Amino acid sequence: MKTWKKLALMVALGSLAAMTAEAETRGVTDDKVIIGSHSDLSGPLASWGVSAINGAKMRIDDFNAAGGANGRTIEFLVEDSQYQVPLAVRATNRLVQRGDVFAILLGTGTGHTLASYEITDKLGIPNVFPLSAARSLAEPVHPLHVSLFVSYQDQAAGAIRYFKTKDNIETVCLQTLANEYGEEVTEGVRAVSEELGIEIVQTGSHRPTETDFAGVSTAIRNADCDLVYLGTSGRDTIALYTTLRQLGVTAPIVGNMVSYLPVVATAAGGAMDGLYVVTPVVDADWKNADAFQADFVARYRAAFGQDPTVQSQIGWIAADLTTKALEKAGPDLTPDSFMQAILSIDDYSDPFGGPSLSFSAEKRFGGDSLELLQVENSAWVERERELPF
């Protein structure tokens, strides 16, 4: 490691030790640890937030039923942010001031989590495994932050490298949400395009609430690019993709993990066929489920009245990693011992069949690889595994 990185890490760890002196008893009793989440339960990213929280609750309920770890069970408090930054701030304040949480888990959104950090960092509260792959949420290294995923920048790099090799693309069009998430996607596309000598011939952004993409799609069609890359979510992905195809755009259209949703694949009566995503998380093969997966599906359906999604799996995995860290941290649970326990997790095997996860003091993004999927007959189908980025 470079000297300046070592120095930054030492300073960060020293700061954590100082913060721990005040924060080590917060949210921790002899028989309980309080963990909170600010999640989108009713806004434009509720398809992510609700399913992830459901999966986390399943793992936490099982953990508690088994007696917890070191004599402590988890009290899980969830606040709805509606995918609005001001509401995420309010939710974090409620969790900190009223809930007295030990840690924040699965905060939804990039700007929302960055705003939450402003509160939790000052109090020495771990804020881990957000529902965002933004690089800014885990880099530069901070003693209280860690992410499950491969970053949005690296997802873009994986996609564009693949199509450069496969189709020798020379031009790219880019359309993203007009927020911090979109900015991070744009950064990734620009970096890999510059490296590979690819020209970005059209860029655009839109608000999460926008529904009319005729003008945007016309501009993309007129640019006649070799690849269209989307930094979008759910409804906007559907609207953009269908409009682009209706206008005659035939170039490959690729999204990232945020648009990897069952509703995206099944929307528009089959009109989503052909859409690609590059993602570090992959839905389980439920048709060939092993004993664990079959039990998970049956219990999820019974508890929530619907099938689990990849977001449900993400929530379960985030909660499972949290329980493993609580156990490994030992009876003397502090933010420092908790974070060190997370960072010691290596080659975590995803029980749903996705890529492995590993962490260290220098590696704060757990994802080890990417996969390329495509919609075929209204379902996501694997095209490539172990995609380099």
C-alpha cells in the first residue's frame, strides 16, 4: 500500500478509537443491540427498499430465535425515507436520537446515505451496507463505512469493456438520473470511455419523477451511438427502453444493478426483451433451489405474500454479515470491534448462488465480480459470468 494510504488508514482508525470512547455503549445492553435503517418504503425506489428490508427482517428474526450472539438479540428499527434526502436526514435523526441505534444498516440511496453519514460519523455510529454502490460511500476509506457491492463506476467499466471487446463499439450515449447516483455513473462511463478511446456523443439526465422521455430518446436516436448506457432505476428504465426501441434504436442498451428488477423484465408485455444489465448481485435459480433456497422462498411467501427478489437476497445477506460480525466482535461490543469483525470476513459464499464477497481494511467494496444479464421472454437470463472490470 502507498505510504499516504497507510497514513490515511492509521489516522482513520485512530479517529475511530477516539469516537468509540463515547459511542461504545450506544444501542448496546447486556441482552440487546439496536440497529436501524432508513429505507424507501413508499417512494420511487420502494421496489428495492421494501424487499431488502423484508429479507433483512427474515435473517434477524432467525438470529433472534436462535438466541442471538453473545447473549444479545437485535432490535431492528426501520424508518421510511421515500427516497427523499431531507426525509432520510429526518429518519437518521429519529433513529439516533429516539432509537439510540448502535448501527445503521441498508440505508437506501446515494445522496440519502451521504447525508446520513453527516450525522452518524460525528457520533461514531457504523453505517454499513447501504442500498447503493456509489464509490463515495466507501472511498476514501472511512472506519465506519463498508459496501456490499462492486461500485457503479466499475459496473459501467465492466459493461463498456465487454461491448468494446464483443462489438468494437466506438461511441456511447449516456442517460442518467439527475442526482448523486447519476453523477457516479457518469464518472464511471467517462473514465472507461477515455481509457478505451470511446467517444461519448450524447449525455442527458432526468429527475426521478419524470415520465416523458420522447425528447431524450429522439436525441439519443439522432446521435446514432453504438451503445446506450443507462444510470436509471425502475420506471424510467422501462419508459426509456420502450421509447428508444419504438423510435428504431437498435444499439445495445445496458443498465446497472439499480434497474435489475423483476418488474423491469416483465413490463410492457415483452417489450423489454433485449435489455442488458451488469450487476454484482444475481437472483437465485429458484427452479433448481437447494434446501436453503427452497426454505427461504417458502417462508418469504408465507411472511410477505409475494415471491422474493434479488433485493430480498441483498437484505438477507447484509443482515447475515451483520450477525456474523456481532458474533465475532465478542461480548465487548463496540463500533471498533464490530467494524473490525466485518473487515475480517473473507470469501463469503452467497447462499443464493451469487458472486462471493470479501472485505479488508483496504477493500471496502465486498463484491468480487460482475455478471451480464439480458431480458429474454420477459425474464432475466445470464449471458456472461466473471465479467472483468
